[in-house]
Amino acid sequence: MVARWSDCRNAARRGQLSHADLVQLLEAQAAVNHWARINRWLPLLLERGVGLGERKGSLIAIASWLLRQRRAELANRLLTQLNWSEAGATEWLLRGKVAHRIGETEAAEQHLSKASALPGGQPEAAYRLAQLYRTSGKFDQAAIWYLATLTCDPEPFVIHNELQFTRCSEQLLPELVSFYEGLCKLQPERALAAQFLAHYLSKQGDLERSIAESRRGARLELDTFQDKLAAPEAPPTPPDFLILGMPKGGTTAVLRWLDHVPGIWCHPRKELHFFDGRFAFGREWYCAQFPRFQDDANILRGEATPNYFSDPKTPARVAELMPRARLVVLLRDPLSRAVSWVQHLQRLEGLDGSVAHWLERELGQLEPLNADQLTAHPRIGTGALQDSCYDMHWKRWRQALPDNPPLLLSSDRLFAHPEVELSALLKCLGKKGDARPWLRHWRPLNVNPQASETLPTDLHQRLERFLQAQCQQTLALTNQA
């Protein structure tokens, strides 16, 4: 039986409220969105009702649960009840995460630093400090803490991935190269170590070594594909498919889902940014990122860089290098995508200012422009609105590849009814168009943890009018897909 408020209050008056009953009650009340009642009574129930033997553990467990429920402010209120003079690494870690979530950056730094100095605090405290500094725009400090985390445990891919997207200075590149050189010596058969070493070598400008490490890494950890490799001397070739975008449209989830489909190899280091940022590295560098399989192996190779679709130079470059490649674009509702992108920059790049501030600033400059002016206009602010002007990007792709236009899929339908969109994706890739055998592997990834910001009504309406006018053709095509 689900615990009731009246029963919990009566048990609390006697100081006999159990943690199990309290958790059962909270979950039931949260399920029906009774947060006002929870906010009012939960601190009192914990402070006066739960017995001393359970109180500390109950406080920590419930504060952790509240953090997952995006109720960091209430979690912070509860944590004031703890005796912090006796707290260990676990409690300081939690306090640091809560402070970070509610925007108390200095306090979060202090709490996490305290946790890192206590037994059991590493490596999670180092990882949380890295995330904190990255959110604050202190990228070198973030990279140093990511390296400290990986020095403790080099296995988690997510930490390598977050380090990859941390925009640290050139001064830190030798330290990053040195770390991955050491990791390659410790784990010579691990593809990821070689691929990240190649990545940082390319950022240093050492393309010859970068290509060599890329080719070596591309031939490692291929599992069932290993026996299908072409001879080492066979020249690498471009990939067979590209997932072109959009940012915050589901590219990460789709790429990782394709990993489970037989006969498909996806580059594990998402976002190679060759066509929109590293084209000068040349064809040899790009082709070296992908394993070369035997001609009759029937294995498709691909990568995902979500900025390709909106980059003005990418369509012509793709048409030149790989005109018959299979191309896929994930288009999310343009306004929700723009909001999510600004929130992404706030969370991971330290962007100051509200979502409304950035979108209104960009909208004010874009609204007066005609189609030709909009296409030629330099990037403004976060670029959130320009990236969401799907029709002008689609026009460039149709002009560059008139006989091989990208497949447009609806991100919104993808997350509501994944079977439909994933089956269309498989059909585009030349596979049997039935995603059901692998649907158990489908899950959303890289989702913003905070709720979407509510925009002022007048701004919301202006944004909708503007984006509807800029996305009529593409949204019609995704609705027909």
C-alpha cells in the first residue's frame, strides 16, 4: 500500500517515520505533480520525523533523488540539515553537484574541491570539477581535471568525449598528446586511444603522424568486422554515409543506435568536422579515419557531424569528394531546437544571458532580411536561429547534389515513434527497412538536463512566425516522410 500523508505525519510526530515509507510517499506524490505539498512538508518530515539512525542516509538519498527530478533548490534546502563537520566525500560530492545545478559556482567549486581531498573522492570529484569549469567557460582548467579523471580510470568513453569537445588552448595540446601517447603504450590494442591521439596530433599540425595513428586506430577493435579488413596496404576510402545534422536533433542517439545494426560501422569519435572545419587537412587525412574493408564485405561506414547540414561550404565539398554517399538529416521543430542549442551553450560553454536574450538579439537582425540577404548574412551570436532556417540550407544541398539529395527525417517523430524514422533510415542505407529487431537498443542521448526555458509570449510568437516562413519546404518534406 502506498504511504499516505496522514500516516506519515502521524509517524513523524512519534519520530518513527521510516525512510522506505517516506520514499514511497514522495514517488507517489511526484507522479501526480504534487510538488507544492512536497516542498512544504518534506523538510519537516525529515528533520523531525525520521529517526536519528536513518536520518543522515535518508537525507542524502532523497536529495540525490530530488536532483534527478530537477528539484535542486529543494535538495539544497534538505542538505542544510546535515552536520557538515562530519561529512565525507559522498556528501561533499552531492553538495557540490547541487550547488552547480542551482548556479552557485563558487560554492560548487569549494564543495567539490573538498570532496577531491577526502578518501574516495577521486575520480568523481575531479570529473565534476571538470564539468563545472567547462560550464563556466574555463576550458583549460576543465581539460586538466578531465585528464586527472582519466589518469585515475582511462576507460569511460564519455569522459574522453567531453574532453574532446572542451575548447582548450594550444598551450595544453602537448600535455594532451603526451597523455594519449602514454595511453597507447598501455593499451596498444585499444582503438580509442589511437583515435584520440590522432585527433590531438592534427590539432598540433602534425598531419603525418595523425594520419598514421588514424589508420592504425581504424583497424583496431572491429569485433566481427576484423576478418573483413582489406590488406593494410589498400588505400583508405571515404565513408559510405554521413549524418549531416542538426545539432540537438538526435544525431548522437542515431549514430550509437546504428552501432547495433549488422553490417554498419560508425566512427566512435563523433563529429570529425572535416567538411566544415578541417577540409584543409586533405582527403588522405579524412579517409584515414575509416577502416577499409574487402570489396565484397557489404559493410557500410559512416560518421555524424551535426553542423554539416547548415555549413555553407559543406554541400559542394561532399559533392566533390563523395557524390554518391548516403546522406541523412534529422530536423527537429526549429524553435525548440534553437532553444535547446542556446541551453547547450549555457551548460557546456559558459554562455551568459538568458535564452530569450540571445534569440531576441538574433531575431532582431534577421527579421528584416529577404531570402538572399539571409543566405549571405554572417553568423550572429549563437547562430541558433540561422541554423534553424532549414530551407536555405536544404536549397544548397539540392543544388550541390540534385541527383542525390539527403533523406530528411523528423527528430520529433523519431523520439515519439522511433520505429517509423529508424526504418526509413535503414532503407536509405540500403538495409532492410525494418528497425524492430534492434529497437531495444534505441535510447535518447545527450539530452539537456534542465527544463526548456519559457519564452515571453510576444517573442515566442515572433520566433514562430519567422521560423515557419524559413522552414516551410523542409518541414513539409519531413511530414511526408
